[in-house]
Amino acid sequence: MSITTQHVAQTHHFMAAIQSTCNARHIPMPDIRDVCITERSDRVYSFAIFPQPFGYKLEAYKDRRFLDQISSSLNGLPVTYSNSTGFRLVAIVEGERDQMPTQVDCPEHRPGWVRLGVDEANREFDLTWERFGHGLIVGMTGSGKSSLL
């Protein structure tokens, strides 16, 4: 795998997502010291390297909600941070990453059916995946939406 113009474009999008997330959360946008794109273990990573020392508490940039908001801006590209040799934000711009399956059958219910709950008579209410269509799980970051799935 080699670095492509698509990786460079995704890295530009990553930098813009950091800027917009900082603005939305009312935290200072650091003067990024350097940007790095590297390939390791069949993955391509983009790094936004913060200046050292950085005059703001790093907790705001390590916060899971901050990282999730950047990830959402990048259509789900994984985003994390590294703090081993200076602080940097990291996005995987290509390579294997965890993805949610489109259908998960619960072992306690009929395969191909989605259990939605119970009716007034306490009978199970379920639909086939085909009839179910779209669903929405609402909740704040960290409230357990993924665990519910």
C-alpha cells in the first residue's frame, strides 16, 4: 500500500474536521506543528501533531465525545490520540477497521426477525428484517447505543 492523493485529500478533511470540532466545542484550535501521513500494517494513518508545549489542557482533546465528533465529520473514520512522544490526533484513512454489520440475528429469537418489544397483552412484537426497514436509536455519546445493538 502506498500514500495516494486520496489519502492527502482525507488528511485535509481531517484537519478541517479538527477545526470545526474545536469551534463547535469552544476550545482553542492549536497551531498544528506538523501533519504526517504514514502507512503501517496495511493501514494509512494521518497525524495532526500538536506543538510542544501546548498552553491548554489536553483533556478536552482526549475526550471521547470530541474524538467521536471528528469521526462523525469524517463519515466514521476512526479517530484517536497518541500522547507517547508529544500529543497528536490520529485518523485511520485507509485500512481495516471495525464496522457494524447490517444485520445481526439475536440468538434468543427467530433468525431473520427483529424483536421490537411486547404489546399490551405481553406478547412479543417482532418484524422481519425486510419489513423493519430503518431504525433509530437516540442517545447521547457514551449512553450505550452500540451496546444496545
